Amino acid sequence: MTRRLAVVAVAAVLVVLFGFVGHRPAVRAPWSGGTDALARGGATTWYCPMSPAGLDGATGRVVLTAFGGAARATLLGYATDGAALQPHQLEVPAHSQVVVPMADLGAGSPGASVQVHGGPVTVEQRITSAKQTDQATCTMNTGTRWYFPQASSLSGSSSRLWLVNPFPDEVALDIRIVTADSARVPAALRGVVVGPRTSRMIDLGAIEGVAELREQFAVSVEARDGRVVAGLVWSISGSGLRLQTGVADTATSWVLADSFGGEGVTDRLVVFNPAPVATTVRIGVRVSGVTDADQPDPFIRDVAARRYATIDLDRESRLPRAGLRWIRVDSDGGRGVVVSEGIRLTKEGGGGTANERPAIGGGVAEATGARIASRRWYVGSVDAQETGPSVVRIVNPSGRSIAQVRILAVVGGTSTPVAAKVEVPAGESLAVDVSAAAAASAVGLQVDATEPVVVSSRTTSNSAVDFAITSAVPDARTASPLEPADR
């Protein structure tokens, strides 16, 4: 039955494909905010800072997906001891995916840079063990500042900060630990040196006087000179794994596309203000299947300078206990913040459909908000799993225009329609089950829309009892800033 439905969906897409392509969206100002979006062709360098080192039995992989023509890639690992590692060169065939074990890049599975010629090509990092799995989109940024709104050092968990310096000069930096009542750079984290073309790991929970036995703290990496790349590997024993590529810039508006409630779901939203000036944020939670008149009132939170504000969404009485939602956060006064959402499953629940929470009995995931919208997004890797569903979440943040959306699967040298032309009303979201597309092997997905939308993906592993929420990558030609929120 599933295969028959998939064939019907493909046929429907082919019928409407000409009409979709013929639609002419309104002209919008292009995105000019740096390297958050992926340009076609030319040379692009990605950085994958995290390593499975320190996680028992875990392996790391780098996943490259070509969404157009063939590309050439050069992968270079950065060892913790500064040893010079040999580049790893490969071809990425057109409309195909290549998976590279991090162990192939050097001893200790170091962090890596991936230089791509051609494409467009997305790059993701995946870490997997028998009982944990997660993946994260690598970054095209190097930066002097990196922000992590959520970390923990409770008993049974670890927060390992990975730093990669891909440049020929050493970098000195300070690591600021922000708790509910303090924001300081401990002596052990002042003037931390990351050698040239080297990676370094700091176990934040293992340093005396830093952040022992903290359920929640935020981290700010502040380079004194030079630029680095930072990532956080957060392991919770018996519960799951979170990979967090650091956020290099603050923004005044953020959208989180994939949020949900349900039995056994804990859901914490964190708004981190790393600036020395206080701000106020407006947090709008848009519940699926609820009329405009019945949507919950927004949450208003004051966020002190160099502090964070948290909302445990699963405990808020104004929100339904179950169902899908998406979140928008706006900061007043032009002061930038960083937003992330941590979701944890403590028991089985839901019915296993795309419109519900994952049905597995455990797992954790961390989602970082998007600060731009786009008419084209690339979902780097939807992995074939023995359970599901694998889901793509699409949010239309516009308060005025309907977005028509189609999804193409990229695998094995071809680009195949997955979902027919569907509509996402203004201010609404859509959950699309893409499990059939990934039934035989992992695939990449291209999401095209007639209006700027925000996209993320979710995959579920029954064997590891864990799940991952991964940010999609916007196309630079169709990306634009988020429209101002309706007040």
C-alpha cells in the first residue's frame, strides 16, 4: 500500500509540475547576511568541528550530498595533537550522496574542513553508537564568537566543546559560562589556545569550578584574535545524543520549524542574550490545526544582559499537550539573541504519523532557529531507518501569502518528485512524511516553494532509540530576511 501511494504521489507531481514552475513569485530583496546560505557552483568550504572521541563505541561520518552537477571535494582532518593529516579527495556524482567515515581522515576521528568545487553540495556530520545517534549540518562560517544556548553537566551527561582552528596561526580565546545567576570566564577557560590547523576538546563538566552538575547553562566562545569553529557534543546516558554546531551570529528574529508536544515529551526553549545590554523578547507559538482566533497568546520575557530565559513548553497551560507547532522569537530594540529548543522523549507515545511526536520511547534532539526564509531549501540527508516516519517540516512565516511547495528526492544520480504541489497557508506549517523516499537508502531532499518558507527535517532511529532534528540549508539566490512579525 505504501509503494502504491508513493507512485500515486509521484504521478500527481508530474501532472502539476509545469504549473508550479510557471508560477512567478514576488521579487524580494536577496539575502546578504554572510555565509548562512548556499550558493551554486564555485568553491565552498564547510567546517565540521565535532568528533565522536570520548563516546564509547561511537563512530563519526561526514555526509556530502550533490543537488546538481558533479562536484569535487577535499576533506582535511584536524588532529588534537597538531599532527599533519593528509587530504582526502573524492568525487561527488551529480544528484548523489557520498558518506565518508571520519576515521578515514586521521587517528581519533578529528574535526574536518570540506572544500567543495561545483555543486551545490551540502555537508552534514553524523555521530552514531549502539544507543545514541544524532546529526547536524556543518557550517560555512569561521568566527570570532560562537554561541550555545543549551548545555548540561548533570550526572550521567557530558558537554564536550570542540574547537577547530583551520588557519596557520594559533588562536587564543575565552570561554564564558552563563548560568541563571552568573556570567563569567573561569580561570581554567581564560586564554585557551588552539594551535594552528588543530582541533581541541574541552569537557565543560569535568573542570572544577566551571559548571559541575548544572541542568542548564549557556556557553559563549570569544576569540581574542583570529577565527575558529566550534561545536558541542552533548551526551545524556540512556537518553540520547545532541550535536550542536555553534551559532556565529545573533539575530533579532528566529523561527523554529519543528516543535511538538505529547505524552512523555519535555520541551525547553532557551533564548540566550550574549550582549552586555538587556532585551525583551516576544515568543509566539503557532499551534497546528487551531484557528487564528484560538491561537495562544505570545509569551513575553525579559532577558538580562549576558543571561538567558527559558520556557518549558510542555508545562505551559496555554498550549495543547499534544500536536505539532512552530515557534517565532522576536527581540525588541534591534538587540540580537540566539535561540534553541531542546526536546526529550521519556516514554513511547503517539501513533507514528508525521503529525505526531516520534513514537520511540526515548531520545533527545536540539534544534537551532533559522533567521532567514527562502524559496529553496536543501535537506542534506534523510537516513533510511527501520522505523519512522522521517519528516520534513515546512513553515510559512508570512502573514499574507500562501506558499505552494514541492519536494524532490536526490539519490542515485536522479532527482525524483516525492510530494505533489501542496499549499501551506500564511502563518501555518506542514509535516510531510518522506519515509518512502528513504526506504531503500539515504537521500537528499530539495524543497521548492513559491514564497519564502523555513524548513527542517526529523529522522528517527528505533535501534538507537533516538531522533535528530536537522536544519535545512537555504539557497542563497532565493533567501531573504524574515518578514517583520505581526504585532
